[in-house]
Amino acid sequence: MRLRLLGAALLLTPVAAVPAAAPAQAAPAATPAQAALPAATPAPASLPAATQAQVTQPSATPAPAAPPAVSPARASGCDAYPWMDKRKPPAQRAHSLLAASTQHQKYRWLVEQPANNPQQTTWPDGVVYPEQLPCTPAVVYTDGPDGIRFTDGVTAFPATIATAATWNENLAYLKGAAQADEAYEKGKNVILAPGIASGRTPLSGRTPEYLGEDALLSGLMAAAGTRGIQSDDRVLATLKHYVANEQELDRQTSSSNADERTLRQVYDLPFEIAAKRSDPASVMCSYNQINGVYACEHPRLNTVLKKKFDGYVMSDFGSVHSTAASLVNGLDQELNRPIWFTPAKLDAALAAGQITQRQIDAAALRVITAYVRGGLFDNPLPATPAADVSTEAHKAIARTMAEQGSVLLKNNRGTLPLRPRAGDTIAVIGPTAQETAHEVCSLPWRFGNPTTLRCEDLVTPLAGIRERAARAGATVTYDNGSDLAAAAASAAAADTVVVFGYQRAGEFTDLPDLRLQGGGDELIATVAAANPRTVVVLQTGSAVEMPWLASVPAVLENWYGGEQMGPALASLLFGDTNPSGKLPMTFPRSLADTPTAGSPERYPGVRPEGETIRQVDYTEGLKVGYRWYAAEGIEPLFRFGHGLSYTSFAYRDLRVTGNSRTGVKIQFRLTNTGKRAGAEVAQAYVTLPASAGEPGPRLAGWERVTLEPGRSRTVTIDLTRSDLADLHLLQYFDAGRDAWVTPRGTYGFTVGGSTARIRFVDNAR
């Protein structure tokens, strides 16, 4: 794809510093990328018009006790209780319930299982509670960044990193709504998702569960997914894991050590954006320590996080290490069974003056209010979960995600799309095309589950390619690649080759390197040597090195493509769908080029002799992801935001107008200069004045634009006044002032990655 790129610069005079913790807004303004989604977002044109999807993630969380056959909220006479009066606001209903509760009934809300199983009274280790008050709901938590995990009869959506690669907030919303619908019908009404991290190292095992390396992209995509999950007042969303949870290695016994500016701008910011733009019911604190203090008892839960949203803070499973310190510093609910927030421990801490009644009540109120506001009191779970809740509309969403989330990394000599003639032969090579396709359908897992999703309705890549090739009169052969000589012979005998390479990454362990697994690099090199018309399809959860890249003309990144990976890949490879995905993370040339390489203090961290906590020093500071490569002058293999199309686009006539008080408009002319229709994710970046001390440009906004060949459109990326304040698009965090600051000076604006500039004087002075 050839881009004609232009840039601009804008001179801004700073307005008053925005406070470090701006209050959350009930009805936020439009995002800089696109207008805010309505309560019922219409489906994209490629999806069934009637998609009204309402559709889970513990971190190795055992299943909670089963809900009663009939939820207590369905019992007769519930209208008599003030907490069931729908005419009253949620906070008032929650206060009514708390006022009628005994002390130990209040305690129930501070632990997941007692809170969610109102009539259960006993737990292991002799923990006993009184039965909860009448007409409180049965609640079931479920894991869910990529779908309802470990459950039969649900849709296997692509991995979360593929959601990010769509850069499509509307699609993220629809996926969230579909997940919520499936969760509810399966008897689950809190989804532990979306997941957010900041991509500090591509070795992190949970990279495929997250939304990439940029705070704005991650925050807005998470917000869209959260709005979708919570769109019909039956299911709650949980943002996780807060904060600086950037590796799986010793995640429970490591400390993420970073300065406050780095924490706020890189690791906290995506949570802030997501919270402000979606009002999640809860946020999950992480396993790691932050500068020597466990995240679930860190003061920033109160001083930073809770100033951004009014939901409750839950722990990860096993991430609580104290009673008083956790409650005092902002933890509201312990995940799973009672361990630290047992009645006995809370009573003892209260008697010793370590906690107060006000803190107990405040935590319980946050949980109850979120449950009421989210509709759990008024929409009880079905008495009998449905057997199969995966609808055709949900499958269409999964396929569209796999299509829009796949990224065309390379396409020389018009190798793609495939144009087979009758009688041609296409060789498909690699185990994950057929035999082990289920292993790259969703994330790998432990504890007896090969993947997090069942992938019961998986259509393999081989099946999808065979069906599509048959329509063109072509023949498809298959070789699993286990014998290199046989694979080479199969490739040499074909007109075109599609070879699959994979990398499996998931929770509990980090990747040892960025190479393809199962001998994939050698397989691709062997096949490419046998046939120059070799297309590589990558099924990975993170970036990979590509030592064979110069030998192949085309590379398509499919991530973990979900159950519809076969039809989606066939549609992309044969050109029925024009690729439009963009990388949400940088692909380095080698692991040695990454921000944490070459420094064990940075990664994996060091454990001093005699100590139990691994110290991980974030001394790269703000230089994370694409900002590292820009600051260090390192050219990656593929840049953040990269993604090709079967057509080409030109950018021209860039103008930047407005000011830091009223908002900024970035306008440019986008033209489809190719011969077929296509969608372009037009990206805008801003470089702050040198006085800000930033490592390079940052993403300021984007818009997906679909154009017919030869057509043009004036694109406006509108950074409203609310955007500038809420999303800190033109600001940096001043730790000394504990405030976000808009620096004085010239701001460079670019579209599509250009470094050319024009000047504009801010008229706010």
C-alpha cells in the first residue's frame, strides 16, 4: 500500500492544568477516533442486520458455587423491600439494603462467593455467615476476554489482540454485547473482561488477552467492549489487571518499580480512558507489587483509580495479602472464597482500630450499588442455563473480527489475493491448518484445558481454503509439515503455497523468545525455497521474528482466529474481503531490539539473595512500544499501526485548526488510488513540544474510512475539548504538581506516520 503522507504542526498555549484525577462523566463526549457509540449500536454492513447481541475470565479461578434453581430476586413479595424499588436510584436502593443488614450480612458483600450465593452460609476453614437478606441476586462470575471460557455451546471469538487489530470500536462493542448475551443465557452475569496491559515486552504470556501497546487504542477499545457487555442491564464488565501487570514470570512475587509519571502515562492511562468512557462496574487489581506494595493494597486504588470511576475494586484470585491494609487502601471485594476478608478477620481488625465501620460500609455499598445499577437485582439469571447460545449473528461477528483483525504485513508482486485458474493446485502446509487448528483457535491454557474456549464449531483453515478454491476449479493438497522433504515436494508440485506458522502464548508463563514454535521457521524457509509463490499465514498471540521474510512475497497475521478462522482466512486470501487490520503492537526485527532486552533488571527482573520478591525496574520509563523505537532510532520489522490493503491510499491537504481550549480538528483528504474498494484506518499522531520530555509521537486519534476506487473523502478527526482533558492527548503528567499539564510550544501533527509539518498558531491566546 503506497501512502502519500503529509503533516502539520500546531502552536498551543497551555490552559490551566487538568487535575490528576478528573471525575468520571456519566455521558462522555465522542472519542477522538469516532463518535461515541449509541446505546444500541447498529451492526456493520457485513453483519446480519438483526444482531442484537448481549453476551466471561477468572485468572485460574475455581468455579463459584452454583446459583439456586430459582434466583431469590424472583421470590414472591420482593416488591415490598425498598432495595427492590426500581423507582429509586441505585445508590438509594443500596443504602436501604445496607441499613437493613447485620454486620456479618454486610461482610458477605466483601467476598465474591458469599456476595453472590445469598443462601449459602458455610465455607472451608470454618467460615460461617448468616443467610443474606431476601431478594438479593444470585451472581456468577466468568472469565471472558475472548469469550465465555471453559463452557460448552458458546462462540469462540478471536483473541483480544485481534480485536485491537481491527481498530473498530463498533465491532468491539458488538462483540461485548454478544458475549454478554451468551453469558447471561449460560447463567453468568459478571464477565471478567476486558483486559488491559501496555505491551512492555512482547514476551509477556498474556499479550494475546490484551489490546496492544498504546494507551489510547487500548483504552478506547476496552471502553467500547465494556459498553457492549453492559448494554442491556443484565451483565457487568470488569477491567483488569490494575496495574503494571506486564509479565507472567513470578507475577505473584514480583514488584513493578516505576516512577509516577511512567505509571500514570503508560500503565494507568488506558484504565483511566476506559473507565471514563464506559463506566465499568468493577476493576480487578493485579498480582504484582507496585514499588514494593501489593497492587490490591496499594494506596493508588483510592488516590488514583477510584477518582476515575464509582464501581468496586475486586482482587484477582489469590492476590490479597492482608485484611486491614487491603480494605483501608481501597479493595472492596476479595475474589473467590473468603481468605483475608473473613468475618473473624474483619471483626478483629475492627476491634483493633485497624479499619473503621465507615470503610466496611463504603466497600459494601460500592458492590451493592454496582449490582443494582447493572441490573442484577432486577434481571435474575435464568433458572436453567441454555445448552447452546452461539447464534448465527454471533458467529458473523466472530468472522468479521477475524477478517478485520487479520493484518496483511507483506504483499510483493501482487501475490495476494490468490487468483487460481481451473486446474491449478494450491498446497496448504502446516499442522495448524488442519490437525492442530483447535490449538490456535483461542488462547492456550493449563489445568487440563488445551485452550480457553471449546472451539466446538471450528472451521479449519484447510476446510475454508478447500471450499473457496473449489469454486474457482482449483485443487488443494495438504501436508502437515512434519517431514521437511515431503513438505518441499508438496510445495514444488503446486502453483501456489499457503504455509502456516504458529506461536502459542498464554497465562502462567512468558515466551522464551519470539520465534515460531514447532520448527515453523525451518518449515517456512524450506517451503519458500521450493516454491517462490509462498504465502505465509501466522497464527500467533504476539510478535514474532521472521528470518525467512526476504524469501516470501506475502505474509498475513491471523493471531488466534477463533472458530470462524477458516472462512475468514479464505475470504482474505482469495480477495473476497480486502484486508484492513492494523498492528496494535510493534513487531521488532529481533528480541534484542525490544525495550527490555539486554537488561535483566528490566526483564525478567532480579531477586536479591535471601529475598522472595523479584525486582523489575521499569527504567525505560515512557519508552514503551513504538515510542521506544522512535526514541532509540531503531527500525522495527513492522511498525505499530502497519497494515496493507489490496488497494492503495493517498493522504493530502492536511489542516489542523482549533486550540487547546475549544478542541482541535485534524482534517485531510483521503483518496483510494487503487482499483478496488477498501477500508483504511487513518491514524493521526501528535508530537508534544520538546519541553514535555516525551520520547516521540503518540497516537491522537483514528478513523476507519471505506472508499470505492478513485473516490476521495475529507476526513476529520475531531479532538474535542472533552477529549483533550479526559484522554490527555496533548498533555504530560507532572508528578511534582500531581497534575496533567499542557506544555507551551509547537505541536507536530502527522497522519499515516509522516514527519512533514506545516505550522498553525493556536488562537486561544
